[in-house]
Amino acid sequence: MIEHFWAVVPAGGAGTRLWPLSRQDSPKFLHDLTGSGRTLIQATHDRLAPLVEDRMLVITGQAHRAAVTAQLPELDADAVVAEPSARDSMAAIGLAAALLEVRDPHAVMGSFAADHVITDTEAFHAAAATAVEAARAGWLVTIGIEPTHPATGFGYIRVGDALDDVTGAFAVREFVEKPSAEVAAAYVADGCRWNAGMFVVRPGVLLDLLAEQDPDFAATLRAIAADPSTLAELWSTLPRIAVDHAVAEPAAAAGRVAVVPGTFGWDDIGDFASLEGLLVGDDAVTVLGDAGLVRTIDASGLVVPHGGRTVAVVGLQDVVVVDTGDALLVTTLERAQDVKSIVAALKEDGHGHLT
């Protein structure tokens, strides 16, 4: 346990690249996607609890609050904060910072997404402890993931010199956006880390950094924390912007961001290809769910038989089949990123109830 360390768990998004398994009313963090018997948000709680005990805030949408509280009965009711509407990560994390600034003047907060998978919990705890030490020294700290390949779906962190005051932490030279394959390979060769969106910081430091870029944004968050009854009234006035763009990037340019290298396995399960890679075992076809419902001949890939009926795959390689009863997805691992386009098309065609 780390004294005065608070875990903030943003639990939002629809995970549209995992449709039809993940949907707006049942996003991926509410599902067990690892076969562990625990949903992603439950696994996130389990991983963070030894560091913070009951010092945890979950920021989620109003539509998901009941499901979150049902899956996390360990938390007090006021530990699950419902956003009136989606305003992106700066508003969610900033609200948590404002609430904690009032609640615990000595707080250090760590923001960790509800839908990520982390292996080697001990290594994660060690990285978090180092990040807290750097945050207490006034840094905005991110935990950078060691790339396993030159991915084009993640942003990258350019790592600078080691900090003089915190062993194991380094200055961030800059954050860079999602690159092309060629540029990603150069980043990996240059020692850049993946940006997993994990931030550890003192609440007041985060809000003061935000105030330097957008004084009204920070002031509104602090006003809501001072009088929570104003949440519904003021929330819609907040900008839609990610914490990376609102705070992390300008703070890095000013030399005020540090990175702690994470040596643990990490995956954000961004699509079905990522999920298949996470679950892959000795069999050519990976099954998430009741393997007794799946029959295959000369096939490989991923099958999710959640519709309760038999799924048979014959002679197809690197296939993805997801059956949820009311919807059926058939694609390939190579085209897994394109699933998001189907969701957009369904909405345009008036079939939003399926998304």
C-alpha cells in the first residue's frame, strides 16, 4: 500500500472495434475478455487494490453506473462517479483530480484505464511506486510501455535524460502521435515507449497545468468539486479533449513530464486481432467462450460463440467469427481494425440499436 495514493479508473468508450461483443450499452470493460472469470474492470480493481486499498474513484457514464457498481461491490457508492455525458478523458480525469484535491490535500492520483490487460502485477506495482515518488516531487508522470513491435495504433513517448531526484524515472522529450509503419520502426529503434495513457500526478499539479492552457476549464472542474450539485449544470460547458492534448503534450514541451519505463506486459485489446494474440494457445482456432459450441476443420483464427448456438468454420484461415445471438460478425484478423466502420454504417442506416 502507498500512503495517500488514489487510483482513478476512467471507464468509458464503446470499444467499437470489438463489435458486436462490445457495444455502447455494454462496453468492453464490462466483459471478461481474458477467460479469467473477471471482467476487465474487475481485473483493474484487483490489480490496483493492493496499492490503494479503498482509495479508488471510477469515472464512468451515467448509463454504466449501475453495471459498474454491481461488478465492484467492494467500492462505496460515492466511489463511482457518473458523467452526465461523454466529454473525453481530460474532463473525466480532471473531475477526479478536483474531487481529490478537496478530499485529500496530500493525494497523489494514478489514472489507469478500466479496459487494459496487464501481466506481471509485481512489475506494475514497482513502476507505480516509482511514478508516485516522481509525482510527489512535482512531476506529471506517465508509465511508458516497452514496444513489442512497431505498432501504428499507439502514440509514442520520446525518452530523455534520467531525473536527478528520482531513480528509475526519466524526462519526457515529447509525445508523438500514431505513426506510419516506417516511422514506428524508427521510434522503436530509437528507444521510444508506447503511450498507454497512464498518468500519475498530484491533483493540484494536474489542474494547475490545465489552467495554464485553459483557465476556465480548470476553474469549472474546481467549481464542481466545491459544489457537486452543479455537476449537471456545468458539465456540458466543458471542452471535449483528451488529457494528452490538453495537458501532457504542452507540459512535456515545457520539460515538466517524466516517464517511468514499464517492464510488464500490456495490451489495450483494441481489436479482435489484439484479442486473438492475447488469448492464443496451442490450438489453431482460439475460442473465447464455450468451446463445446465450436467445430472447425482446417481453420485458424478466433471464434466467440456468445449466441448459444454451434459455430462451424471450415477451410478458413485467420478468420474472426463473433456470434452474439442478435448479430454475427465474420471478418479476418487482418481486417480487424475495419470493424469500426461497420458500426458507423449501422448507425447511418438506422440500426443504432445494434451498436
